[in-house]
Amino acid sequence: MNVVNQYLPTTPFDIYELHLFHLVARHGSFTKAGEIAGLTQSAITRQVQGMESALGVPLLERTTRRVSPTPAGDFLLRETRRILGDIDTALLRLRENFADAPREVRVGVSRTISLAHLPGFFFANQRKHPEILTRVSHQYSREIIESLEAGDLDLGVISSPAKLPAPLRITHRFNDDFALIAPQTYPPPATPARWPGWLAAHPMLMIHEQSNTGRELHAWLKRRKV
């Protein structure tokens, strides 16, 4: 017991401060993190500065536009992501098992997939298991993978990434094709070989390259020199 008492006063931060640091790093903003945590910007800044002072290393790099982790901050985020996820999961299961809370499955769906597949994707499951609450969040694929690693999500629905982190695995796959949707006033050529010229001549609604689907679409266009 004496060893524990000696250790506690030297702990550089607690779970609450670590959670705040993750919020700031995830959203790239003290203001946004403060809104989520119910704190003022100055209050959450003091919390993170206290961590940096106790650790003796800078965790965040501040610019006029955005806050981003330093190499030390990246290391701390990576090494502690699962700790916070395990705590959140334990509390969730505690409420489900002992406080009569409904069972909940947290699912992250990439924005591009949700536009086409989300309604039908969950309908059958909701009808079969009405006792399970499905909480859906819309994120980029990269963010979903990070949330799965951290234990913030139970399932993810994304375009297959080039590589998954070791703890994660793909359980189901379904094939899909890109669909070319055009207004009647600008009908595409009947021959796919003539599509590149038609695409280059008309404005398009592009998917950001930050998503896996976006990268595939941009690569498809680049191969066709559009």
C-alpha cells in the first residue's frame, strides 16, 4: 500500500485529463473539444498544459488554424487509445448488464457508403433484433478504423482499406460498382470509352480523397487521364 501511495502523487495525469487530450487531438481544436466536454477553451487548455508540464514534453503543436499532435503526442495517443476504449466499453456493458440499459451496438459507416446503402443495411437487423439499439455515426474510413482500434466502435462499414491494423479483421464483404449519375440535360455517351472526354467537360460532385472510396474514384479518373 505504501508503494501505491508514493506513486499516486507523481502520476502526470488522470483518465479525465487523458480523455480531454484525446478530444483536442481528434478534433484539432481546443474550442471544439471544450464544447464536447462542457468546458471553456481556457479550461481545457490549462488541463492539457498541466499534462505537458508534468510530462516535460510538448504534446500538441499550436498554429493559428489548427492544433495537431507532436511526435510525443502521437505516441501517447497511440499507446493510450485502447485504454480509454476499454473503459468506455466496460461502462457501457456495466449499464447494459446491471442498470437495465438497452444493449447497444456502435457502428461507424463511411459517408460515401451510407448515402447508398444505409437504410436497407440496418432495416432487417432492426426488425430481427428490436431489443438492440444501433447507434450510427458518419465518419471517414480512417476515423472509423481509429475508433475501432480505440474501442469507440463495435463495427465499421467502409470500403476495404489497403491494410488493416493487426487487431482488426474483415468479417463480411460485398461487391459494388461505381454508378455514373447524370442529369437528363447532359446525358453521358453510350460508349464507356468516350466517358473520359465527357467527364472532363462537365462539373462533377467529387468525393474527397481522404476516404477510401474517394481514393479509388480519383485513381479511376487518373488512369483515364480525366
